[in-house]
Amino acid sequence: MSLGKDKSFYEPKKIPRRSSLLAKLLSLIRQEIPAERTLILLADDKGKILLQSSSQVGQIDNRNLMEDIVKKAIQEKTPVMNEFQVRSEFEDYKSLMTFKAKRVLCLPIIIENTPGGAIYLERNSSFKPFSQKDLEFLIAFSRPLGLTLKDTEEFQEVMERSHKSPESPFIGRSKASHCIMTLIDKVKDNDTPVFIGGESGTGKELVARAIHSRGARRNRKFVVVNCGAIPEHLLEAELFGFVRGAFTGAFRSKPGLFEEAMGGTFFLDEIGDLSLFLQAKLLRLLQDKEVKRIGENRYRRLDVKIISATNKNLEGEVNRGNFREDLYYRLKIITIEIPPLRERKDDLLLLLNHFMERYCQEMNMKRAYFSPRALELLMSYHWPGNVRELQNEIQRCLIMAGEANLIKEDFLSPKINREKESYSVSSHNFFQAKAEFEKRFLHQALIRCRYNKVKTAEEIGLTRQGLFKLMKKYNIPKKEMDKDKVRGW
């Protein structure tokens, strides 16, 4: 969703009589959380403000900043709180400097899993920062507010205007994900074998499903076999089928899984675990597009798209004699390599929101949010277990949170919250909060620049001596690079 530069964003409409309840809810927010400006809005996916209620003292002195914050909260479906909670995704450093003069609390309003608007509160620097307690109040308050907005004609317009394209099984918006989706579109309608490589948990099966669901074979079967999960003596019968009497216990003929996938897609996961004997049979199948059941003399024509995947280095397996070279080249006509999650951090927030919505629905829970610090810890973690580890972490956090709708840093796994940081509902002391922000800002800048001091100082606008002075002030080790390499940063 993009709010764009729509004029109506800056010129609030008068609330119609039927929306008087919305005005009352706005008044309740102001009573509980004093602010110079309080805004509730509904917007469609083109950025047009359909319903807006606001109260303010004085004029807005930085409209672009307000727009950026609201847009960020809606697009990322996550709260933005105070100048001390700014995350590395905000790359407009001029806006950040302006942001330091303001206290901001912005919560997206999620209605039927659709980000339809936001609650925006703003104070100037003479006020104390918004607290975690204020955020918890807004999250609790967003439920009745969402029900009120859901009944308006404007929300129905939001739903009608929002363009909902069919969801792809593969999720991502990074440059690497864009390249993967481009390859998927190129191979989805032809019968050429496709090989998918990548670390365990990166989503190889999701890419295979995306090829199938977006291609011409989408209305036929998608069959998955994990070559390492079935004993070799059973795998041949499962894949190729058998006729009655072919071996002891074969009391009736049975087609193999290749035949069951006729007209559809067959996904061979962990193909690096396939025995040399079955590799030879698979090579024959790929060359002749025919399959022969165990104990049968005749071949049957086969119309199946073959997709294979492994987390092993197949080239190394070929060199060691564990994998046939001719099959290797036959399978890898088209190769899609999925980078590990730590190399496509632009996808992380999208995946966090996707799995949060999915598991909240499955567990019959209200939509939950991560506290700003918990989100910061998640974004800086290196995810060695990739997408699978991310899924497990979100499920764990929801279980730990119970009825709460705010995922606090206390709920994160020890491997993510290494310093055992604890959530506090008390307001930040200004100087303490400023110090915490500076320390995290420096640490993240050093990580981005891989602890290159000259590059880090240049990026954040300090001299090298100034950087060392701040590192000493906050006790940030000068030589932490080796430790971070081990962690995968």
C-alpha cells in the first residue's frame, strides 16, 4: 500500500454523522495518550484517503515525515514508535534527523488481514517519549476501532479498490527473490527439467510449487518425494510401480508415483540421496520419457515435468563418484539457486508478517505485533536455519505470548535475544534512551560495513577518531568481526 502524495492526506475530511462513533473513539485515545496530533485514517491501496479523523494543536511542520512513517507502518504491518526505535530500513537520513525532534507512535490497523489504515500520534521534543504501555493500549484499542471501521462504507471501498493478485507460494521482494520469480515465469510452461539448489530451509519446495501453480500444469497433480526419507528397497517400487507377483508381497499391480503425476509435476527433493542404481533408472526416464514398472517388460509413455532439489553440493558428489555425471547435466539444464535468508534481508519483514498472519489464524488468535526492540533483534539475527527457523520462531513467540497481542523481546529465543534483554513498560529516561539508540545505531552500522572503521565513519558522518571515541564510550569491541563471521553476519 502506498499513500503517495494525495492532497486529501493533508486536508482531513469532515467526519459524516454516521461516523460519530469514530470521533468518540478518537477522543478516548487522546484522553489516554496525550498528543499534539492524533490521526485515524482509512486508505486504499492506491493511497487515496477514504476516511480521516484527526485532532491537532498547531500546524504540521513536517508532512513528508508523517507520510513516510504512516506509509511504513501500513506497508510493513508493524508499529513505529519514538525516534529511538528507528530501524535500519529507514534509509532517508535527512528524515531521521528531523525525526529526532518528534515523538511518534504509529500503529497499522489490520482488518480481515488487510492493512486498511493507521493510528498516528505525534508529540514534540518537549514531551516525554511514548512508552511501551502506550503501544499496548493502542493495540488493545485497535480491536474495537477495527470493528467500527469495518462497518463503514469507506472500508468496503478499501476492499473493492485493493488489488488482490493470486498469492504465490514463494514470497519475497528482494533483488534475489525478483530474479527467482523471473526464472519461475520463464520455466513454468515448458517441460525442461529444473534443478533447485540452496541451504536446508530456504524454501526449495515452495519454489517448485510456484513453478507448478503458475504454469500450464497447475490443474494436474503436484507429487513430492523426499529421496532421503524412504528406504532404497521401497523407493524403487514407490517411484516406478510394480506388477502382481514381481516380488514377495506384490499381490496386486500398483502404478508408481511417476505415473500418478501424469500430466502434472513431479518434485524429487534431496535427490543427492538417490542411490546410483535409481539414478540410472531416472536417467532413462528423463531421456526416453518412459517408465517401466518392476516385473513388467513394456514401457509406458510419461508426460511429467521433473523438478529436483538438494542442499548438497552435487558437483562435489559427482567428483566423489556418488552421483552420475550424465544425470547431473540432465537435471541441471535450468538451475534456480535460492540464497540463504541472511543474504536477502529485504524479504525478512515480508515473511515475518506473512507467517504472523498465517499462524494467528491457525491458532485462532488476534493479530499480534512485535515490540520495536523485538523486531530489531529479529531483523539483525542471521537465521542459519533460514525460512524454516523463522517459521518455528514465530510459532514459539505466539505460544509464549499467550493472550497478549504484543510480542516482547522476553519471548524471543535465547539465540536471538543473546543479551537477555527484558521488556519494560516504564517510560524511557531521555538520556538513557538516547544512549541506547546511539549504541544500537553504531552497532548496526558496524555490522553493515563488516567492521570496516573507515567505511563506517564515512557512512554515518563521523571522523574515524569520533567513531573510536563513541565505540569506547559504549564499550563496543573494536575487533568483533571474527565473532560476527561465525554468526554469519
